[in-house]
Amino acid sequence: MKEFGFDCSAEFVNSSFGFCASKPLLAVGFSTATIATFVENYIGLDPLVYIAFMLLLFMEFLTGIKASVKEGVKIQSKRFGRVILKLLIYTILIGIVHTFRARLEVPRFLGNQVNIYSWIYFLTINLIVLQLLLSVFENLNRLGFEESNRIYKAISRAIKKFFKLVDNEHLDKKD
């Protein structure tokens, strides 16, 4: 560093970055950048989307706990471990499908490239998010927010129709 006019690297960092040169701030910045890079490269999601995904998962957990307390159901300490396991499993699943989507060579079929893993990636993420949203709306209904029940039924009906899980006429007659 002497060739550049600094006695040591600490003087360079302090001179170049001023107040940002504190070790805790650098550690937080480095950690955040590392996590964001991992999320973007391994999972294929924008870091803000992943944060929203985690918030939705914890919202599902918290509304489920509150609904259980309201209904007098005994809460067990292992429920928090389940939410962490869900987050890990969902993240690994999304990461695996993203790896296939991004790294497998896609052959041409009738002059077009069709990457089935892009479709599976999109479907996987959206079904997980929809399942979490449905669970939140169901929990809100259990907490007494009756309007959330209509949203729950509408989304549930649309998913069932899309995947033809039940006879469409039967669904329309039921409501």
C-alpha cells in the first residue's frame, strides 16, 4: 500500500470509505451481499422476492399459531422447527429446479428451444406461494376475518379448475 501513499490497508479503507469502514458495518454489508448473491444465483429469485416469500411463510406460521390459540388448541414447541424445515425444503426445491433451468442445455425441437424446466420452475414457485397464501387466508378466517374465506374459496376453486382436480360443473353447483 506504500506505493499508493498509504501506510497500511486500514488507512486506505478508512480514507476511501470513511464512516463505512467500521468492521461491524463491513461485516453486515459483506454478509448481506453474499446472501443476496446466493439467493439470486442459486435460487434464481430477486432477493426482495425471496424476502417476501420468507415473510409469507412466517405470516402463515404466526396466523396459524394465533388461530390455534383462539381455538384452544395446545401449541407445541416443534412448530417453529417445522417452519424452518419448510423454508429449507422449499428453498432447496426451488434451487434444484432453477439449476436445471439455468444449467441444462436445451435442445431444439421443431426449430424452437423449449426449456421445460423454466415452466416447472415457474409452476413450483407459484404453487408454493399459492399454498402459503391459501393457508394464510384460511388462518385469517379461523381468526374471524370472514372476508378472507371468500378469497380462500375463489383461489382454491381457480386452482382446482386449472388442474381439473374435480369436475368443474360440480364446483360451480357447490357454491
